[in-house]
Amino acid sequence: MRVAVFSSKPYDRDSLISANAAHGHQLEFFEAALTPQTCGLAEGFEAVCVFVHDQLDEHLLRCLVGEGVRVVALRCAGFNNVDLAAARALGIQVVRVPAYSPHAVAEHAVALMLTLNRHTHRAYNRVREGNFALNGLLGFDMHGKTVGIVGTGRIGAVLARILHGFGCVLLGADLQENPDCLALGMRYVDRDTLLAESDIISLHCPLTPETRHMIDVHSIPRMKRGVMLINTGRGALIDTQAIIAGLKNGHIGALGLDVYEQEEHLFFEDHSNEIIQDDLLERLLTFPNVLVTSHQGFFTREALTAIAETTLGNLARLERGEPCPNAL
Ligand code: NAI
């Protein structure tokens, strides 16, 4: 299939070209994001391959149809950036990569927790400057702490397994209980109970109208004072204004973010020579107990290989006219 790959970075190119040896698709790579302005690049391609920040609303989907595109291949799990109803109405097939490495994201969530807890981000800088004092670096044992996992699907379940190894007490909130988590001794509770009882809260549910801003001015006061909050799900699960207020008044003890509400204007690109205009993000970055990473939870060799193989396999199935289990 002829595929226009948008928002492509050198690492995407490497993994897709390598996986394509088994398929023989005609891939063309564009660094540009897919927008109404760049949509013309897709002219004559049957498929576009896009990532998390490409916003495929009805207007853009109509533009794609005009260029002859009939398939959208998401090389990610989340699909909140695609208007699926419009795609269906326009006859565009949308496929995704539902699972590539839940370990990658779960392990990154643990990295954020341990770094914030033991302040290794600060210790690294201190020691390099000859400051060997321990003041301000006091942490806590993970063992025995209560961790609340919101969304106990593929990633949440791997996180539960890792934290079980640490000896944490596990709480879960989900629409359905995961037998693997129950087997680890996880106790399922409603979201309010999870917020109230957890020392650490980690978000692993999809972004939907129901989960949008689940952490807001109403839910923060219900949490334990000093709670650690980790978000590797989607930025808009958290109301950023509210979390800044919670950090300022000390209710939030530590915050680890791999995703951020307005990330599509910044993440994945080098803005180090510019004046960053996002005042909320810049305020977040002033807190010593906040750690932000640039949506890198998925970024392991194993995950990139799996993403490329599944994406190209999805396209091959559609090309052969076979049903695709990863169709949305
Ligand atoms: P999954 O579909 O296996 O699990 C999601 C779980 O959330 C399911 O068990 C579902 O029942 C639950 N859920 C849905 N609505 C809920 C609600 N209102 N309250 C509580 N639970 C709810 O998905 P997976 O693979 O575990 O991924 C989870 C999320 O992680 C994705 O939706 C995506 O947004 C994010 N993600 C982030 C990455 C990163 O690089 N930071 C990479 C991959 C995914």
C-alpha cells in the first residue's frame, strides 16, 4: 500500500523501514504533522500513518478523502485525536496499535515515582556541583504504601505487578475488574475511595468525556495531604490549573507527568532556543516536586518495533481485504 507517514522522526523511520522488509509497502516519510495545511502531501496515497498529536477532525478527514486517502493508520494506542464517527461516515477505515509494550509505560510510571520519592533528579545535580548534603532529599519506603491505579487494563495491570513486588498495597478503580490484578490482592473501590486512601495515585485510563479532568478542584481536596500523583495516560485527565493550586497549597506532595493537556504544541520537538509561551507548563516546571517528561512512556526499542510491525500488518490486512482486529 502507498502510505504517507506524517509526524515522522528518525526513530519512526528506522523502525518502520526495518519492519517493512516483511511487507513491501511504499512508505513516504514527512516530518510535518498532518494538518489542513499539510494534507495535500497525502495526494495519491491510499493511507496516512499518524501519531498522537495529529488531530483528525471532520474537516481534516474530508480533506483526506479529497486527496484519495481511505485508510488512517494510527501508530499509537489512544484514539481520542480522531473523529471516529466522521471517519465512519466518510468511509475511512481507522486502525491502531492497541498494545505494543505495556511494560514500557508502566516502567516509566515507576521511574517517575521513584525519582520523585527519592529526589534523584535533584541529587544528580547537587552531587555534580559538589553539594553532598542530604537536606531536602528525604524519601519514604515504597513497601507498605497504598497505591491507587485508575484504569487497570494492560498498562495498569503491569504496574500493579511491579508495585506488588515492592510490597505496596494495591487499590484499583475501573469499569471492570481485572482478574490478574485481583490475583495480586488488588482491592477494587470507587474512584472517591481510591483518591481518599492512596499515598500514590497513578492514572492509566483512556481520555473520554467521562474521564476528562477527573483530577480537578473537587477531587484534589479528597486526596490525602502530600499525595503523589502520576499521569502517564493523557494530559487532559488532569485540570492543570487545579493541580497547580494543589501544589501551591501543599495538598499535592509530588507530581509526575509524562503527558500534559497542551502538549501537542511542545512535546516531541526542541524548543530550547525559544521563549516558551505556555505559562501553565512553565509554572509547573518551577516546582521542585514536579517532574515532567515529554510523552516518552512508550519510547523503548521493544515498543517501537512492535508499533511498526503492528501498523504495517494492519495495512497489509486491509490491502488484502481481510478483517483487521485492530480496526476502530
Ligand atoms: P487498556 O484499554 O488496556 O486499559 C484501559 C483501562 O481503563 C481499561 O481497563 C478500562 O476499562 C479502564 N477505564 C475506561 N474508562 C474508565 C474510567 N472512567 N474509570 C476507570 N477506568 C476506566 O489501555 P492501556 O493499554 O492500559 O493504556 C491506557 C492508556 O495509557 C491509554 O488510553 C493511553 O491514553 C495511555 N498511553 C500512554 C502512553 C505514553 O507513552 N505515555 C503510551 C500508551 C498508552
